[in-house]
Amino acid sequence: MVDAAVAPFEKGLIRPGQNVQILSEESGKQVTGTVISVAKSPTKPQAGESTQSGENYAVKVKPSNSLTSDFYGADVRLTIVSASSQGEVPAVPPSAISAGADGLTAVTVRTGSHERRVAVQVGMTGDGYVQITPEGSARISSGDQVVVGVQPPLGSGRS
């Protein structure tokens, strides 16, 4: 059994029966498992544990096979997929998404020297990307370039 803890904002994403990847970062070995339980209330820190991280909820994971000795007592990384798409979806780095004063969530698409703002709805996040869905008749195509930062014009700083 693997004991883990998750923050309150993660608790609602995890359910018994979900598949888990268990990675020993020390050895590089990886095995699969299943979430067995998620605590309904926060756990109290054990003797010697830090309380600085705030409330956590206990999660129990059952490995699919017996763990080898290099997993015993080791810190491991658990990856639990809480949502996935049925296929490929448009996704951009989070820094490409902006919210304007008009309340619109958008990305800026660059074609040559022309830029256009495209209203989007955001979806799932994973691997450092955020799923986007253009609103209305707007289109974003695979391979389109999105702006992820703004370079201020020359001479716009203080001297």
C-alpha cells in the first residue's frame, strides 16, 4: 500500500478506482496502481511532521503488483489522471491566455506581423498546457502561433 496526502483543492479530483502511476524518482522505476480511498476529512499531522503545508487529505493507493524493496520507505511521485480528452485538443501554455477588461478570456494569434485576439473558453490542464476552445465563429488551427509574452517598445522604460 502507498500512503499519500493531497491538498484540499486536489481532493475533489481524486476518486477510488482511478489509475495511478507510481514513480520512484531515486531508482527511476515505475509501477501502476489504483486509488483505494480518499479521506473525507483532513488528517492530523503525525509526530515530527510539519504543519506548515496546511490541511491535507490522506489517499491510499494499491499497487497493481508487489512493490520491490527500493520502493519501501522511499518518497515517490504519484500521477493520477483526473480527466482526459477523447482525442487531441487545441492547447496553449497558460501564459498565452489573457483576460481583458471586457471580461473576455482570449489568446492572441500571430500571423506574420498581424495579431488578432481570439476569445476562448479554457478547459483541462496538463503537462504545462491549457485546453482552449475558440468561441463563436473564431478559429485557431494547429500550428498557429500564439503570443506568450509582450516585449515593450524600445524607449518605453524609465531612464
